[in-house]
Amino acid sequence: MQNESLDKLILVILDGCRYDTALEQLGFLNHLIEHKQGRLFQVRAEMPSNSRPLYEVLMTGVPTYQNKIYSNLSCQRSEHVSLFDLVTQAGGKTSAAAYFWFSELYNQAPYNIKTDRMQNDPSRLIQQGIFYSDDTYPDSHLFADAHYLLNSYQPDFMVVHSMNIDDTGHKYTATSKEYQGAVNRADLLLAESLPDWIAKGYQVIVTADHGMDGFGLHGGSLEGHRKVPFYLFSKKSQLISSEELSQLEIAPLCSFLLGIAPAETMKDIQHLWEE
């Protein structure tokens, strides 16, 4: 039975989308911000600014030196309480349309494409998931996967994680027209998705794990690596007084938006409501 006490949330992660490019190319999202339909915050990503460690940071709020997901090669289950744990413990439903590293972190590792691509098991942390393992998996298909999960299972918390921006940035660099175009195309997909999700009663976050530099790299401490956008479409957004967020604050903020208590290992975010 659906838990009616949770406030439903979709977390979109545009892998590799840097803050300044989001301002330039996410026209639909920025239109909504301009007309005060949501809020935009700047997030400073944790280091190392690599994907697998930062997926764990986003889901648990625990920094890399503690969560032990030290690199993209750390193929193991998360050892910390994640948002998926909190939602399922509260009786809620979880889903993910995401890269296979999410399956490895929260369901089982290593990933086997023959058995793990489509998952539907209420006993797992990600109860329903569609996972991809090819970095060129089209974002259009990924968003279609998300729509299928949402309409079939009505999750209380769903992660939608795209890879085409990151893949294009590595191939052509963040200064290329190809990278700008990949971010621009993500905006088109969000324009076709966001109004439907909000009409169905979902709060929506659009953010990134890390950015990208002019050499087609990330992982370090450059501003291009660490500055990422955080768009929030929720009636609760006006309660936040700060204009910038730490990436460690995103997991407890998601807990607040969902209406559930954060894990003890998550950062205290009481200061976000103070004037």
C-alpha cells in the first residue's frame, strides 16, 4: 500500500553538467526560475569530483573519506544509510532509472547485465529499477524509462540519472558545441517531463554530480569540476534562506522534502532555515 505520509520526490542527476553551462543552456528550467516557479541554488561538489563517489555523497550525505567509495573503481555496496533506506523504512516505494553503478551501490554488486538490467523486487533498496551500462545510452530512452517506472509503480522517491552530458564532455570538452548541445537537449527532455511530474504531485530536484573542464576531464578541484546547479521545484523551497548549498546537505534536504527524519550520519541543515 502506498504510504500517504511521504511527500513524493524525483531527483534528476544530469551527470557532468556544470553550473555555468546550466545557466546558459537549460532554458526551460531557467524560464521557470525567472517566473518564480522554482529556485536555483549553486552547489559545491565534494572531492574527488568523480561520479561513483559523488553518487554515494548525494544518496547518503557522507563524505568520501568516510563512505569508502574512493573512486569510480570502488565496486561495492554502500555501507551507509541512504535515501533509499530511509524511504523504504518509512514504508515508501523507491525507483531508479540510472547507470548501473546505482544498482551496485544500493542493490547488489557486481552488476550483471543479463540479470540486473530490469529489477522489480520490493525487498531491495531500489525496489524497481531500469539500469544501463553503456555511456551512450540515449537520454531520451532514459527519460522514457523513468516515465514507465513512475506510471507503473508510483514511487515515493525516484532517481533519474542521465549520462549523455558527461559522455559528450569527455569526448569533446566542456567548451565544445557538442557539450553545450547535450545540455541543451537535456533541457528539452526536462521540458517534456517536469510539468507532468509536478502535475502528478511530485517535488522535483535537478542537479549534477560534478562538472567538466576544457580538457574533457573532472575529478579534481577546479571550479568547473565542482560548481554544479541545484534546481528545486517544491512549495517547501521558500523555507530555505541560503543561496548556496554544500553537496553534503542534499541528502538531508531530500529527507526534509520527503517528510522523513534524516539519518544520524547526515549533516544538520537547521542553518538553512535561519535568516
